Amino acid sequence: MSIPTLPETPLHAQNSSAEKRPPFINCHTHTFTGEHIPPFLGKKLLPLGLGFVLTIKLIVGYFRWYYKIPAKWRYQRPYKKWQSLRFRITWFLQKVPYITFPIGMILTLDTLLILFFGTLSDKFNDHAWFGYVEELNTFMQRIFLLPSPEQVILRCLIVLLLFVLSKSGRNLVIFIARSLFQFLRFLPGSETSAYLKRYISIGRFAFHKKQMTIFRILEKQYPSDGRFVVLPMDMDYMEAGTPPSNYMNQLNELKALKRIKSKTCIPFVFADPRRINDDRTYFDEMKNCIIKEDFRGIKTYPALGYYPFDKDLLPLMLWACENQIPVLNHCIKGTIYYRGNKKKEWNSHPVFLQSTGEKGKREPLRLYELNNSDFSTNFTHPLNYLCLLDEYYLKLLLEHYNDEALNSLFGYTNRDEPLKKNLSELKICFGHFGGEDEWAKYMERDRYLSENGFTTPQGKGINFIPTALENSWRHNTWFAIIYSMMLQYPNVYADISYILHDDRIFPMLKSLLKKDSGISDRILYGSDFYVVRSQKSDKQMWADTAGRLTDHELELITRTNPRSFLYNKIHAYVD
């Protein structure tokens, strides 16, 4: 296929002379369905084995069933009657406050005695104060002079009433339970509840059977000239079970969507090194998607269990660099990550070193994280991209792989000689800009010298020298690392998808969009549709963003910068 010839006029000149403004572009969206998600997504995320019970198939199946019910019946569900009864009881208790407190006290005390009296007697029967507890328990038993089966039923009812009607009593019981029984730390807490909310919210959109349906919902929430970068997800290798429809089927559906929505859909192709290794034709398939199917870039998701500099990704990264194909990388601590067991070789970094403190001896950087959600962040860590962008670390990487074909591809001879080809011009985007929690952490760290170096005359941020890299890995915020890399490498971008739901980021975002920040021309608007739905709808996030930013700031992140990011040597500009 012949490669279209592009005008040699610089991009900024084209923008200034164009009669028509560039289109609105959301640079981070999803349209995959429940058929493309592995069933045990809750594995090693939800406690007590709930991940094998609360499967994606169950959640998606429920929503598919629910929305098939006629609307006139849907709102007459049995639990609506229960909600009405609960409301009436709560309303009555609020109207009669002088009986609310004693009822709550009685329910709480009796629940504590029912649940914990045996445990307390084992641990504290030698304490004087426990005599009062025994007397109270005897008194409660005298009140309920019922045969044993009826008393069991009554006491179960008391516990149920407490958990339904008294929030303060319920919280007290849970607190005491966690204090007495260490194993209860595995019960759902606030963090698990937040994960569960996101987990279920995926099912609320993924129940649609067609990517086209999801895409149309997305389109209607943005300006009429909207274009949308659609990022597929290859979850076949994340060890969470086999999806009903594999990634290749998802990719074929996305191709069909692109043909129908040729103007508004801007798909990327997913790159997983394990698929490339298993199927040697997939490398050509990715190139085919970009050259012939009008896909515009490459998506990687290292949290699924690989480094972004994996041996099987390097030839693809070089091809992308030479053709200015954008590569968008997931860079946030999220809920979609590798669900298999940690491998021994993951206990240390393949390239970076740390000092042992013994005569300056250095050894591989140790990675101490144990559970999946923690050690997966080692794959996602933004410093990993130095192994691609920085020639020094790229040489170390090639030495680590010691592969003749790779050495020949990059022209590597030895550490002292420059590479014939490097990846310093690789166009990458850090999806989610590290995460809103990393933004907040950066703002709090006024005592860290390396977190305050962005306004120095050099304006280069953190100095990523080998002897200081361990400190950066363990202590610098991802925000500061990404900001520094954007200052030091002209083709590094970042999008603000998902983190837009957090209102706290806007003061810093406005500061970054000033010209003197050094990166205002490489920040992209993205929403993470529909994964962000657990926080806000897309139309709400867009309204919030439009209300907080100036017209010039909006123009930058939604029109000017995305057009520059999506430019490559194979396609014309996005119109």
C-alpha cells in the first residue's frame, strides 16, 4: 500500500492557517463488551473467594435480564416494597427521637452479647468488669423467656434489625469484630467497596452485546464534531479465566465499527508481548491494522503482567518510532491487573540497579511487593519507559536480553558505542497521567527537593541518573516522574482520563496548561469511558471540565494537542 504524502507545512502553521478548526477528540475511551472480559475479574481483588462467585458473567447477565423487563414491571420489583417498608420504619424512628436512642442502644447491646459473649468470656473472665457483662447477658436472657429454637430466631432478628436500622450500631459491631478476630481483615472494607463499585459499574455498560451500541452512547455525550480514540483490551493473558469472546474477535468487531464510523472512530490496536510470542503473525496483523484498516496507534497495558520494554515489544516500538505511530500506555494504579501468581523473576527489576551499601556494590533493584495489586504497579511504573527513551538504559536492556537479532536491529555493538537506531523520538502517552492520588501526593510534598525542581532555570525536573534511580523509583511521585519525562523528551504526552472525576486536579491542570509549564502542548483530554462511570458520567465530566477551563485551555487539550499526537507518517491529519 502506498503511504499518503503529507504536506511539509509544520503542524502549528497548518492550524493557524486552516479555515476550519480541528475536530474535538477524546483521546481515551473503551467500547469492549462483557463478552470480552474474563469471568473471574474479581479474583485476588474481592475477599473470601467472592471473585469466583460474583463473576462478570453473573453481573452482565443480571443487567441483560433486568433491561429486558418491560419498564412498567421493572419499577414494581419486590425490593421496592422492602425499601418502602424500611423508609416507613426509619421515618417513624426519626419522628419519635426519644425512643430512637434507647431502641438503638438495646439492639446494639444485645447484638454484641449475641455475637461476642462467648469470645469475651474466654478472654476476659478473670477481669472484674466482666462480671457486669455476665449480669447484663443474664438479664437479657430473662427478658426473652422463650424455648431455644424461638430464642435463636429472635436473636437472629435482633442482629438483622441492628444492621438494617442502626448505622452507628452496625459500625460499632463491625469495629469490635475486626478488633477481636484478625481474620476479619479480609472482609470488605472501604477500599474493597470502592473496587466493587467500579467492578459492578463495568457490568452496567458491558451488558451491551455490540461495541457499536456503546460507541453511540459515547458519541451523544460530546460535541457534534467529536472524534474518539477507542482502546481495545486484550485480557486473554491476565489469568482471570477465558473470556466468552477472545481478543481477536473483539479486534475484528472494532474493525467493523471503524468501517461504519470511519469519521468519528479512531481505534488503536492492542500490543501484548505474550500474544506476539505465541502468534508470530500478530506483529504483521498490528501493522496491517494501522496501514490498511486506518487504526491510528498502539495500546499497551503493562499491569496485565509484562514490562513495556518486553523483548517481543521492542521491534514494534522501533517500527512505531520510525513512523511516528503513537503508543498509549496505561499508567495508573487501577483494578485491572494480572490475576495469576507472582513469578520468581519478578522479585527484581531487569535493568535498574540499587546500592547495597557495601563498598559501593550494586545489585538489581529489589521489588518487595507481594500481592497482585501492589506488584503489578512495578510493570506500570513510569520509570520503565526510560528503558525505551534513554539510550543508556536501552543499551542495558539489550545487554540483559543478549539477543543477536535485537542487537542487529538497533545496531548495538558495545556500551561505549552509540546505537545506530534508538527510541528517543518514540511518541508515547501516559494514560491517566499517573493517577489523581499521585497528583495529590505531589502537591503535599513541599519538603522533597526532587519534587520541587520544575521551576529551575534548567526546567528539566528530576535528574534520572543511575545512582539516584532507586530513590526515584521508591519515593518520587508518578506525577513528578511523568512531568520530568515530558520536559526531557519532546514526544512524550499524557492524558487526563479517569482522573478528571476528581475536582482537586483542576488547579494544577490549569497551571500545566500555561505555556511556561513546558508541557502545555502535550496534555490530552480523555475520559476513560465507560470505566470511569463508577465516578461520573462522561457528559458530567465534560461539563465540569468545560466549566473550569478557559476556551483556550479547552482548545489545547481537546483539539490542538490531540491532532498533533495522532499525526504519523502513514495517515493524514484527523479531520
